[in-house]
Amino acid sequence: MLTAANIFIKYGDRTLLDRVSFTIGDKERIGLVGRNGAGKSTLLKVIAGNVKPDDGNIQRPTASTLGFLHQDMSIPKGKTVMDEAMTAFDETKRIEKRLAEIHKELEVRTDYESDAYMDLLTEMSDLDHHFHLLDGVNTQGEAEKILKGLGFKQSDFTRLTDEFSGGWQMRIELAKMLLQRPDFLLLDEPTNHLDIESIIWLEEFLQGYEGSVIVISHDKTFLDNVTKRTVEIELGKVYDYKANYSKYVELRAERREKMSAAANNQQKVIDQMERTISRFMAKANKTTMAQSMQKKLDKIDRIEVDEVDTSTMNIHWPDCPRSGVIVAEVKDLSKSYGALNVLNHVDLTLERGHGWRLWGKTGWARRHWPR
């Protein structure tokens, strides 16, 4: 279990996280949501230990592991995709080495009843369990499976990481995170650079993941398919919903309605108290009473309701001349980049009133389609 206790972060005059507390249990699937700038990424950085809060702390079991995929990943240059992915198993190699040391030590020790001997057995059991969670016996096969799931082809495995765009390098880093199988997996916008097929694969992978997952994403479908709990950050506070994103939206609307009603009722009480204080301050014999009421008023914890962003984008397209029945006609269209053939003798006709959707993996022919 991971526990966040009284996390407080303030930037200048703005309180970003106001003594928030929550726990993350085993095998939890949590969506972290809130407005842009609410503090979602900052909270993940605090959990990961990358940012130190002004107050409060994060506690998790000493032997537990944590992986954090964030927006500022940096992949080392000069390695092939497969070599870089295999660095995820550095921990596996460390465990193997330590297990070998323990086995060698147990062969010569005879203090079977001592606490030190029992501690050694416990350590061996924990390491052995973690080793099998990492699937240490088939690291190469596991690396190939995850890289392919994230969209890499077999021929990509021997290419240098330098040859890939930032989005594809993020996939390499994500592959390493998944291969490490940390107890707590923090994902900040993991679907940003993934195509549909890779997103579907990632959803299925996370659904069967043995550890806990905390994810930030603007992909509502992804959140619905992966998470079962939603934690919202609003005005520095945390609101916890035991529901996926779609259900959270409904529950949030109900909560906001109740909070708005409570805020309105509270404001009526405050207005009445202010009027009474004003009247009493004008009378010498009631000044003390007015001052006492003012102290009570100052101590009231005001109910705040974050404003909902209801702004919409309005786009006006000017009228265009009516086209002919045949809007576009393509005959025997081919396109290649070196040895890569992306379009091969394509024929199609686009008629007025029809709509087309281009579909395919990232890097396929849709980006080269004539405009």
C-alpha cells in the first residue's frame, strides 16, 4: 500500500495541493483527473519522489518498486531499440546475482534457528517471488512481445533509438516500464503518441497488470477501459470516487450540485451575519458583541466550488460552390519512400455527399494521402 499524507505544495500565492491525503492499495486502477494546471502531474512527481512537497510525505513498502512515465523522458543514444528495452532487466540481473549469493551462503551456514538465518530465508523468498513476476526466465521474448504490442516491427529492433521521433522514443520508454513490472506504475498521458491498435493493446495489458496503476489521460475511453477508481484534484483538494471516468462524471455532477446548494446557504448566513455586525458596530453598547460575531465570521471555512469550463469553440465555414458529382478520382496511385512502399496502385472515387475516414497504423499510408 502507498500512502500520501497531508501533501502541501504552494507556488507563490497559489496553493496547488492543500494537505491532501489518500491511499493506493494493491492492484488498484486509478484515473487522476482535474483541470489543466490543477496539479495532476505534480502529484505524480511527488509520489515518484521527483518533487519534494512543502509539507507531508509519501510512504510505501521499502521493498516495493515504482515506475514513472512522464512527459520529459530522455532516451540514451547509440543503442538499438532491443538493447535499450533490455535495460529494463537490469533489476532482474541484480536479483539473480543476489539469489546466487544467498544460495551460496545457505550452503555453509548451520545457525538454522537464528534470526539472521530466518531473515536470509525471507529475503530469498521475496527476491524469488519478484524475479518470477519479472518473468526473468524469458526476458528476450517478453521484450519482443511488448515492443510489438506498442507498434514496433521486428525490423525496428536492430535500429538505433536515435532514428526514431520523440513519440516513438516515448514508446520505447513505456516498453521498459511495462517490462520492469513495478508495484506502482505511474503513467502521465501514455496514449499521446500511440495509434488505435497500440492503445487497445495497452488497455488489455493494464487490465491484467499485477501491480497498481495511476494514470493521467485525456482519453476518456481509455480511462473507462482501464480504471475502476477516479481521483479528482479541484482547488487543491482531492475527491475520491470508486468508479471509472464515465460514472465519475455523473457522481461529480451530483456532488457539485450539493456543494453549490451548501455554498448558497452558507453565503446567506454570512450575509446575515455581516448585516448584523454592521448594525451592532453602530451602537456603542453592542460593539463587543459585534466584535465577537466578527471573530466567528472570520473562522468560517468558506465553501468553494470550482467553476466549470463551459466555453465552446465556434467555427464558421464560408459557403463554397457546389461541386460536381465526382469530387475526386484516384487511378493507379503509388507512393514509395526508398524501399518502403506506402501506397500500391490505389483506385478510388470520392462522390459529393460521401465521407471518408483514413485508418491505419502510425506511419502507414494515411499521412501520405493526397490532399
